[in-house]
Amino acid sequence: MPDFSTYFLLDTGTAKRYAVEALGFFAPEEAVDCVEIGDGNINYVFRLCARGGRSLILKQADRLLRSSGRPLDMGRSRIEAAILRLEGELAPGLVPEVYRYDERMSLTAMEDVSDYHNLRRELAANRVYPHLAEALSGFLADTLLPTTDLVLDAEEKKRRVQFFTNPELCKITEDLVLTEPYYNYKDRNILFPGTEEFVEERLYRNEALHAAVAELRLGFMNNAQALLHGDLHTGSIFANETGVKILDPEFAFYGPMGYDIGNVIGNLFFSRVNKAFTMSTETAAIAALERTIEDLWELTGKKLAAKYDALVTLPLYRVAGFRDSYLAGIMADAAGYAGTELIRRTVGDSKVAEVTAVTAPALRLPMERALVELGIALILGRRDFGTGGELTALCRRVLAQEE
């Protein structure tokens, strides 16, 4: 019988043994139910719940990509546990509490957040919680700016950059998000029938767009600005009536702050565009979603500025001209990366439910065109957006051309 001193993949039986014998979370005599709830390709996730109500999540990294058997770097699980602990300090209550990280088993034991629900699914059901913009903007400001070298000691910042170097998962982003949607050089893009000529013209042969994406790609690869979640979308955000929990930061690395901000904005726009084509009569939900996008943009900018003024002390960095340019650059990046997220999830091989759930060509074709055109406009105009209202107004203009 394995003793957890060397790595092996858990199943529901050994996960229960681990929670009792290695963690001491449950007593040996307790009746515990265990279910594997992961739906990803690189991890196994177990939920364990005692009959008395106490519960636990065990997340274990797989050494192989489940779909292909390709070997994976196990360091990602160490990075995920470390960033969850750090984010828990910077933004208390907004991420699951980490109880233990077991490096030998590449396993993290953490708080069960089953009282919260997948935000992508909540938005699809027209549950747009009024606290979303406040909570998400707080998380972004609290976890991003304090991890920069405007705030951290320079040596500590460099140590963190080294620890959170995450080349394998960054390579996925560099390819799937910031290269393949514009060149398809690996032939992995998945185009809905009828979009081929549109994609060829608007994405593959668009030199102005390529130049702008090249800047964003270079920034992603070289601007070690802040510690990012790295995969912050509405599937990794869980919410209920009282708040949010941010999960799954295994893509964490040091990169441009705008990448995290833009990913959230872009995924909210997926819901907004989907509703325009599938439930246009749900005007209250659409209005609430637009307000969330606008408020998230505005509040994130304001909270970053406030955090800057509170934490940045070096006189050179406190000069108004530098401060304002620095903050404006973050938001310009955010608009640009929101655009790359919209494009890659529409034409790439890792789509979102808001796209794939629409199967009728009469709806899917104009919806995909709208998503791509919105993405292009956000990328090319990324330095021109001053308010959240300008973002939603752009979306409405794009939709008016396709609806």
C-alpha cells in the first residue's frame, strides 16, 4: 500500500487515505465521501466531505497531458500553491486558503469553495452579481501593483521573478493566444464553417493588427511588471451573492499587469456578445453586465492609482508625469489583451462555452464576426479608451453592424 513518500496519482480511495493519514484532516473513523471534480487536462481535483459537513479540496498535478501523454513540468503545482498563499495575504478572503502543499505528491490541500459557483455559468444564467466589479477590481489592484518593483525591494522582486518563472505554461499562452490566431502556423485553429474568408482577411492578412499584436506579445514575454494569475477568466472566477473566489492560478508568472485585467474584461464581453445573439430580450441582464464591465474598468484604474499613491515611495516614481504614464500603459495593455482573448477564444482551439453553445450558422457566423471585430478594435485602439463606457459603446457599435 503506497505511503505517500513518492509520487503516484491519487484516486478517490487513496485521496481519502491521504486526507486521513497524511493530513489528519479527517479522523480514521469518520465517514467521508470523495468525488473527482476536475474537468481539466493537466490536474486531478478531489472534493472530500465528511457527513458532518467539513470538507476539503485536494488538487494534484499530473505528470502527463491527459489528451496526448506529453510530459509536463511539475513545477507548476509549486507555483500555484505559492501564489495562492501570496494572494491570500494580499487579498484576504478572495482565494481559497491553502492548508498544505506536498511537493513529493505535487498536491495542494485547500479550502473547499463549493458555496461559490462558476462565474461563466452564472452569467449564462443571467445572474450578474452587483458586487462583481467591486470585488474583482479590488483583487486586481491588491495583487498586482504590490508585487512590482515600484513597491518591492529590488532583490526580493528578482527572487520572485526567478521563483515564478513558468516557461511551459507561458509557452502555451505565447502560442495559443499571441501567435496562432494570426498565423495558424501549427494548423490548430478551429474555424466555424463559413468564417474562413473572413478570418483570412481580418486576421491572417491584417498587417496593422499583426504589428499591434507583436507589441503585446513582446510585452507579455519581456515585461516582468507584476506577479500575474496568468489565466484569469470567468471560468476561474467563482461567485455567489456574497463575494468571489479566484481559483486555478497555475499559469502564474511575472508579466504585464494588463494581461490579467484584459482577460477578465474580454471574458465579460463574451457573455455580453452571446446575449446579444441568443437572448436579446434579457435587457436587464445585459444592462447589468454592461455596468459591470464599465465599473470594473473604472474601479480598477482608480484602485491602482490609489494603491500607487499609498505604496510607491521613490521620488522618481512619484513624479506625476511618470505615474500617469505608467498607469495609462497598464490600462492600454488591458484593452489590448482583452482583444487578444476575444480573438483566440473565437478562432483558436481553446474556445469558450459562449461561442461553442451557439450552433446555428445564422447566429454563430455574425456572432463570431462581432467577437473578432471587437477584438481587433480593442487591440488597435488600446491607447484611446479613457472610460469603461467607451468600451461598452464600442461593443454596441460592433454589434449593430452584425445583428
